Amino acid sequence: MAKKKKSDELAELRDRLRSQTDLYMDAEPLLPIARALQEAIDARLLGDSGSAVDVDRAWDDALHEVAQRIIRERLDTMDPELVLRLYAEQVGDDELKATLGEWATRRARELELAHRREDVRTEAARSGSVALAGLEPGARLRVALFDPAQRSQARKDGSVPPQRTMEFRLVVPERGEVELVSDAVLAFTPQETLPPHCRGSIGAAITAVDGTCTLEPRLQLHAPLGYDFGGGPQNTPQIIGFAEIDEGALLLQ
């Protein structure tokens, strides 16, 4: 008798799912919602094998899960001020409030980072120099280096590739401290490279009157990259053509 009851409950749940999914299928833009809803129901059916199925609760939980997923996916496409107004004035559900609160905090950090990087790019375009102190720890920095004779083409959109590309993870940006991620040169380039994962400093090499050399934590366009990975400050024979950060965002050119 219990088996028949469970079978009837499963059949009822599947019928409800089928009828609702058919409605969704009539509107192509809602197909992802229908598929997500079906996956959520299936997960609950599999998870409830061998026990009684609460049809209404399974359905409500699936709807809630899919709604939360849609909210998370759609928030980034909405106007931030609209979302924050909704969060501040209209949201009462604790879980939804937490979701919006997390999004608002993350979005605020993203906007702050974007504004800071835009300030760095603006200053770089004006001065041809990037102060590493304006960047955040953990960011990936790629520096494209060119033969000085190719200065006119030392650009991301130039006709020649970089002779050497060095990628770093910023550790203490304001001091120029980095971890080397990779150091690659073009084939047949007579250039020794540095081993990955070594730590040191990069910047613009400044030579004092007494001959001592220090690294100022900044990148200077069309100048060598200064570095010190344990052997004292040195300069690359190539010059900086451009620099990118993280997923290829142009920082200096």
C-alpha cells in the first residue's frame, strides 16, 4: 500500500511538472527556467528515493531554488541603484535580503576596483607611467617587452609581437614586491629567463650619484623593466611596450 501511495505521489509530481513545463515551453525565452525547474525537481525525486514524498514541499522548494538562481544571474544585468533601492525599501524575506546584501557588497567592491583602475589608466595615459601602489595585491600583471629598435611598434596592436613577456602576481604593490608567474621569450631570442615562482621586486631602476641603484615601484612606458630577484637591481635589455592586468585589461600603452 505504501509503495502504491509513493508511486501515486511521484506520478502526481511528474504530471504537475510536465504541465507546468509545457507552459514554459510555449515561450522560448523561458526555456532555461523550465529546464532549471525540471532539474531541481529531478534532484529532489532522486534524493527522496525510499521515503515518502511531500509533493507540495518538493514543488515549492524547487520553485524557490530556481527563483534564487534566476535572481543571482539577473542581478548583474540590473541597474545597481534600482537593486539597492529594492534592497533598502521593499525586501522583507531574510534569504532574499541576504542574497541582495551579498550582491550589493560584492558589487560595491567591483565598482571601487573598476574606478581605481580607471584612475590608474587615466594617469598612465597622461604620464606614460603606472604606480604599482595604485593596484591591488593578488592582481596579475603582464608586461610586454620589445626590442628598443621596434619602439614605434611596441604596442598591443602593433605589427610585431613582444620579444619577451613577463607575468607577475602582485604581493605588496606599494613596494613593488611580486611573484614571477612566467617569463617567456620569442623563439631564437638569445635571452636568459627567470624561473617561475621566484619572489622579488620590479619597477623603474633609479641610479643615484654614487652609483647605487634602487627600484621605484612603477612601470615606465618605453623604458626597461627594472627587477631584483636576489641578484641585485637589473634592467631588461628590452623596453616596456604595454602592460595588462588580470584578464587582459590594458593598463599601460
